[in-house]
Amino acid sequence: MALKLRNLIRNVTDPLEAKLLADHYFSLQQYLSYCDKLGMLLQSLSYRLASAPKETQPEIIFFLYSKACERLLIPLLLHLQQQPKVRTQVRLSLIVLRDIHQLQLSSANVSALAAADCSVQSNYFSLIRTCTQPEKKLVVMCLDHRSREAYHHAGTKTADKLRQHGAKTLSIQHGGTRQDSVKDLSTAASDVVLVWGQRVYRELVEQYGVEQGRLRLVGNPLHDRLAQVDPVQVRVKLLSAYPNLRSQLPGKKIILLATTVQAEYADQPNEQALYREYLSHIYQSIDFSNALLLVKMHPLDSLSPNLYQEMIPANGTDSIIVIEPSLTELDVYSLLSIADLLITRASTVAEEALIMQRSVIAFDLKPEGPSQGYKHLEEYGSYTTVYSQPTDQLKNAIATALTSKSASPATSSQALDTVADLTYRLDGQSTARAVEAILQELGSSTAELPPLPQAVNAQTVNA
């Protein structure tokens, strides 16, 4: 009944809103609350009637509508906001639309934004201002792939609408080097795309014909943390959260399981049975007399039921620790810093493990499973793809990876090639490079701004 009433009201209000906003109507309108719609309509009408003078201050508008947007864009916004000269010369705006993909900012980001005196807008009035006066304005977003229109429609339609009014948009890569991810990225709707590593850049240009002038190679801002993780402190945090590990941690090898038990076998009729089989095979393949398994749950995995917990065998009760997503102090990067081996299936965490020179086993039930999208990672470091048959294959691969005599660490040259291909540079400056690229696209003069590392443009890749 409530849904029918809501649809009835929308049938009346939507055409009215579209008429009032005219050429400044965005499809985002349907995701606003009635309160936000009314507020924005009043703002828009007032703005038009006031005949506002030409805006001279450059502006960067960050547009967030998913967790990926939050994860990748908030660090860039805060980096800008924390620099006094940038803050005084450039107007920074943040739009967060929660109802598109049920985005709730993390408490840490809410606190950080408050500390930086950055207010959050719950409507898209800043985009309307941008349409009216597009000069010296830049809209920054994530998830704008036309090939993923069903999920990325907010990004693609917003980029297209802004382009109609002469406004410039910039997006950042989301997802790693998996072939379908690169193919999706090649369909990005924004004018400029920030790219993480040389491999993706090469494939975008050579395989998918993306214009070099649209690409900026900056590295993955999330990887700036990799150089800052202290393994000693991670062990302290782990023991604080799980004091029962005190007797095991010093003498055992650490295996990290970072995968997911949702979506990746969704095309199979017995999806849940496959996840149970997957976990059971891993648990039965580990010798818990000399190994400790840390399971880092994926944020989208179910807590009730919790398959990771349910499938723990009797012989692994004390040596399997299931770490829930809410325990943010023990994130994947932190756990990788103390792990001897990563087991995953089809995740960018495999790339991050290789960057950190960790051994990786990509375990899948069958060759045609999702791990096939990451087979190319066998070109880098210690990366092995393993299947459930023959039965002992995973057990033997784990034993081999944990045996120091058989380990073959990458040479410094190989390690540098891995970093360059996957994340450009592991120097803690990817956020700064991304910010510099954003400022360059904005077209503002950086002469009076704090010195930032030079962003790498597309033409320098093959130099």
C-alpha cells in the first residue's frame, strides 16, 4: 500500500520537478528525499532569480554514491582540504547521495570530514551551479562505466548531463587488472580517468583504443597505506582482539584467507553448497599444528549465518580466527603485513599481496570459476592457481608456499616491475599525484599552492 501511494505521488511530482528544473534536471532527482527535493528546488529557483554574478573561484565537486566512491574519493578530498593554500584558493564541495546504493559514510570518515570543516550536501545543487557556470569547475566521481550501466547509471548519466553544459568530469579507476575490470574501465563516461598502474594503462590504450590524452597515471591512493603499516603493531592489535592466540602466534606460520562467500558462484544452481565446499576444502588442507588461519570477512558476507564460522572443523577450532568487517583496525592491508601466505579466489587483494611480496594461492573449485580472471597474475611473484581436483593439490601448494627452502622471493627488479604494473609506485605519494592531476584538470594556477609531486601524464608511460 505504501509503495503504491509513493508511486502515485511520484507520478504527480516527477513531471512538476522536471518542469521546474528544466534543463538542469538530473536523473539523480528520483533518489532525493522529499525534504531534499523541496530544499533544492527552492535553492535552484532562488539562484536563477538572483542573477548571480559570475563565479571566479575555482571549484572541485566530489560526487559520492557508493562505498567505492567513499573509499577512493574521501582521501583525495581530505588531502586537498588539509592544505590551507588549496582551501583558500579552491572551493571544495561534497555531494553524498545515500539512496542510490544505500551509502552510509563510515564513522571514521564522518569524523575526519567534520574535523576538516567539510560539510556534506544531500542534494545536487552544486551540479546545477556547475551547469550554469562550468568554467573553472571539475566534478570528481567513481563508478561511471557504461558497460555497467545498471549499477553505474548515476555516474554515467551525471557525466553526460554535465558534458551537455560544458562541465568537465574526472573519475578514478576502481578494480584491479582483471580483464573484465579493464574492459569496463575503458567505457568510463568521464572526460579524464585516473589510472593506477602501467598494465591497465597499456591495455586501455592498446586493446581498447582509449585516447591517451584522457588518462593520467598516478598510482592507487589506497596503496599509500602499504608503506605505513607496522607489522609489530598489527600483531599487538591482533593479540589485543584475540588474546587466545598468544601461545600460537610466535611459533606458527600465518595464512590469510581473504575472499568472499557471496556472488562469485551466483551463476551456479547450488551456490551456497559451493561456498561450503570451498571453505571445507581449505580448512581440511591446512596443517594446523604449524599454521594459523586468519579469515578476513568480505564486507558483503553474511554475519547470520556466518559460513566461515559454521564450517570450522574440530581440529581447527583454536587455529582459525574469523575477523568480521567491523574490526577495521585489522584490515586486509594490516593482515597482509604479518601473513606468510594469502589464499583468495578472485580479488584485488591478490594484487596487493604481490605488491607486498607475499606468496599467493588463488584457490577455485574449477578452472572455469572466477579465478580465471586473475590467471595473468602468474606473471608476477609467487602466485599459484589451484583447484579442488586432484584433492591434495591445495594441501601440497600450501605446504610448499610455507616451506622457506622452496620459497623464491622476487628479485628487486622483478618487485619493481610488479609495483609499476599494478600500482605505478609504492612511495606513499599516489594520493598527492592524484590530487595534482585533479588540480591540473581544474585549470587553476598551482603557482601559489603547496608543492605536490608532478602527476604523470599518458605520454610519459613509454618513455
